[in-house]
Amino acid sequence: MRHVGNSLRQMARTPGRTMLFLVLLSLSSILLTLGEGLYLLSEETVKKLESVFTTIGTVEQTPDAMTEQKLWDTEKKAYMNSTPQAEYHTIIPVEKLNFEGADYIHPPVRRPYYGATHPDFIYRDDSFIRVIAQTRDRLPIVEVTPLQDCVPDHTVRLKLLRELYGRNGAAGREVQEWETILFCDHYNPNPQTLYAGKTYVMALEWRRSHAEWQRTHTGVDRLSGEYFPRSSDTNYVLSTQYRSNGEKIPEQLPMQDRWDIVTDGFYDTPEGQRWLELAKAMEQLEHAIPVIPTDSTQLLMSFFNGNATVIAGRDISKQEYQSGERVCLISQEFSQMHGYGVGDTIPLPLFFADYRDSASRDFPPDSLPIGIPNHPLNAEGKAYQVFDDHQYVVVGIYNEINKATSSSGYDMAGYGVVVPAASIHSSDENNILDYGPMMGYNTVFQIPNGTIDQFREAWEKQGMKGLKINFYDKGYTRIKESLDKIKQIALALSVAGMLVAVLILLLFCHLFIGKQKKRTAIERSLGMNKFSCTISLLAGILVIVLLGSAFGSVIGYLFTGSAMSLFSAQAQGQIYSTAYSSWASAAGELNELPFEAGAVSPFVCLFTVAFLVILSFGIALAQIWQNLKSEPLKLLSMREN
């Protein structure tokens, strides 16, 4: 202990030099610890990125042509400019996306949405959805007869004879003698004559009355609106049933006109049976909800971009998706309307599959109109039958924050249910209501994070035309690049800290030991052995190194958190302009990343201290050995340089 005190007293005789040694060593410790901390924190953050970020791609077949489908407007006596319609000469199969170099976590699959119908899926008569939608009044199937011969190129009045589907659903009701409806074949440039005394069966849709009618009428007539044939444009009464290979099934009962004439025994004919089946199909759809099959909620864009989140219960687990467990997520609106909660069992009798449209386009997210897909009859002119009927356990309830009225297809459907795709074992081959090309909302895949460029390169080698692939990674690519740069900076700081420490120790060990050869000779002449001389020279150096490295490593450790917080803020600002994602949804994921110093083990400080102590011990011993290897008398006779 006496030798340690002697060593410290010797260093105290040069306070300026000693203080400079302490400060410089502290600075090198800061650099070294900061570099180590940033590198380890970057490594930890990269690992965390993999668990909180997802990279998906959407596939869209580009149209072969765009055609302008003009629609006649009877009120204006002119054709209206309609939205250009995409034409596809052939449908590219999804198998074209299985190519060499495609590394999928979830491969691309053409996902339909299913319709599930059940009598319990009802909407109270006083509910908001019923008041707004009024499906039965807006989309009736009726028998009517003109009060007089007329050409319905303007608003005419027809006597209502019967409702096949209307205010009382498909059950029908007793129509009063005085009941009439206003009618106009609004979108037909050459409407057919309707003859008094003949009975016509029609599928209708409501619209506002012509401005001229409203101007010349008052009361109920002025505000009641009018109906037009729902078969006017796409001929809703016809079937668009497809086979699973995308081939359209020819219709057995082609319909020539927009309505049929009812005669005695008409409903015993195949044509009459088709109208009864259409009423039955409308009743099914009135009790229908959309079912969205998927392999992960992150493959649903609304969940991916954070617009939809699970607000009660939990998400479907990876294991449940893979094994096809019959569990589901239900929308908050569905839960509130029908009283289902987490843990309840819900029936899902599936009766149609739509491979063309998105569920949110037929069942809008704001849930105002009840979803009614077009063409609800199969090629035989019959309503689709249930092909898969199982009970599902509700494990979570989700809510979509921003609910669109006119969905682009990427939103969650109103009153929707999400299920594992693998849970549906029955074939939908005989229940494909419609079929179309791959679109971004029905063909999605997942690839490993950070592999977008490799995927693009492999895809471009295929030379495949007609498909557009968009990638979304919530800014992972940009953030990963930033973290790689941080790692490079961290390595530079660590190397700089080491080099500076070595230079400092070489310099001050030379000053405090190498230039103290005369002192060593005196101590040895006074009877101190080599070990005692070593302690006398080494102790002070080690104390200063221990103090400086401890202080500097703690400061560097604390700076690590501040530095990463700064990088976090910069990264969070970058995700809104990322090259691969237009969704500003990564802020939540960034909050889960380990940007604080506490995410790095404090053993970093101990490593820095231990490294510098060992380094200084080695350099000092080398200097001491040079002092001790000469004889004391020889050292005393030497002149210090």
C-alpha cells in the first residue's frame, strides 16, 4: 500500500500532466463506449425490425385496353360520359409468380371473399343501417302493369300487383289496390312499349325522380322517386358463374329482355322459376355478411397500414393460421349489431365466392348500404347453395378507424369477418359468383424484409409482361439503411477510441514510466526489489486509467441513448417518403424499437474499463521492463533524455 501511495504522490507532483492524462483517457473511453453501444444497439434494433416490420407485395394485371362505355340518360336525352372500363383479353394465372429467385414467406394466392348467410344475421328495423339502406324498398322484385300503353322514356305510373321481394322480403305481402310505383327505363335509349293489361315482372332499383317531374308535382309524388330496371346495364338477372379455372359457365336460360311477361303458369316454367330464385337469392343476401380468408392479418392492407386494429381480444395466431383453426375476427359493428363477443361461437354458412371484386366494394366499410353483389344466380338460374357450414370461435374484435364510403377495394368490409384461409376445406368450385384478373386487393404476398431489390431483379429476368407489382414495407428499407450507416459510424468510433487510447497510453506511460528510469534506479538502490518498483510505477497509472475509463464509459453509455433517439427521430421522419411504401404507418412500429440506452447491457462500460486497464497494464509493463532490465548503477550514471 505504501508503494501505491508513493506512486500517486509522484503523479501529484505534475498535476497538469496528470489531469491531461485523465481527461484524454476519459474522452477516448467515451468514444470507445459510444461506438460499442451504438453498434450493439443497432444490431438489436435490426433484430427487432424483423419482428415488428413486414414487407408485402400486391399484384395487379394491367388491362389490355380501356373502353369508354357511355350510358344513356333519358332525362338529358344524351349519352353520359362514364368511367373508362378496363378490358382483359386473357387472365394471367397466379402461377406465373412462382419463379426461380422468388423467396416467399406467404406466396401469392388469388384470394376470393366469401358470402355467409344465416337467418340470425338480421338488422333491426330501427337500426341506422336499415333506415339508410332500405334494401327492400330500394331493390324490389315486383309484378306491375301499366295504367295505359306507354313508352317509359319518361316517368310513368305503373300499378303494383305483387312483390316477389319487397317490404316483407321474399315472403310477400298483400298489395293494396291503390298502390302504384313511378317507373322510367332511364338508361335505355330505345325503351320498349309497355302495354296496359299485360303483367310484367321486373327487378328494380330506386333513383331520384327527374327534375321536370319534381318541378311539376307536389307532395308524395314529388319526393317518392322512381324505379328503373336493375338489369339495364349489366343485366343483374343474368348469371356470371365461373369455373375455378376462370372459364365462364354458359347460362342455361339466357334472358333477352329487361323483364318478362307473366302469363298463366309462368312460374311453373324455367323462366318463372328463375325470378322466384332471384327473390330467394335477395333474401339470402339480406342476411349475408362478407367473410375474408387470409393467411395473416398483415396481408390485409387496412391492417398492414394500421387503419384496422384489434381492439378487444387478440389477433389470430400464426399457428392458428397455419393449422386452419376455426377462429375468427369480427368487426366492431358486427359485434355491436348482433351481440357477439370474444369467446362466442358464430355460424358461418358460406354460399358464394367472389374472385373478381373486393368485399369492401360490395359491403362498404361505412356499413350504410347493405352489401348486394351483382348477379346472385348461378348458371342454372338458381340461388347459390351453402357449400361450407361450420362454427367459428371469436378470438378478437377489430375496428377500422377511417371508414370509406366508396372503397378502393383495400379497406375492410362493413360487418366483415376474418378467418384463416386454411380453415375452409370445402371446395367453392360450384359457387364462384364472379371471376376476374389479379388485383392489388385480392392477390398479395409476403417476402423477407430487405429483399425487395433482389425480388425485382429476379422478376425482371422473367420478362413477364402484363403484371404490375407494388411493394410496401412501412419504411423498413430506409430504416435498415440508416441503421447500417449507424453501425459503420459505430465501428469508426470504436476504432478511433481504441487508437486514441493506445496513443494516449503510449505517450503518458512514456512520461510517467519511461522517463522515470533514474527514479527506478534510486528505488532499487534503496533496497526495493523489482516487484516493489513495478508496483510503485504501475499503481498510479492504473488508478488514473481506472478513474478515466470508468467516468468516460458511463458518459459514453448515456450518450448512446441520446444518439439513438436522434437517429430514431430522423428515421421516423424518413418513413413518410420511403421509396417502397406510401403508407405512413411505421410510427407505431418505431416506438417498439430499442432506441434507449437501457436496451444495451451496462456491461459495455465494464468491457471498456477492462479493455483500457488491460491495455494500460500491458503498455506500462513493457515500459517498466525496459527500466528494470538495466543495472541501477548504470541507470544512475545515465542522463535522462
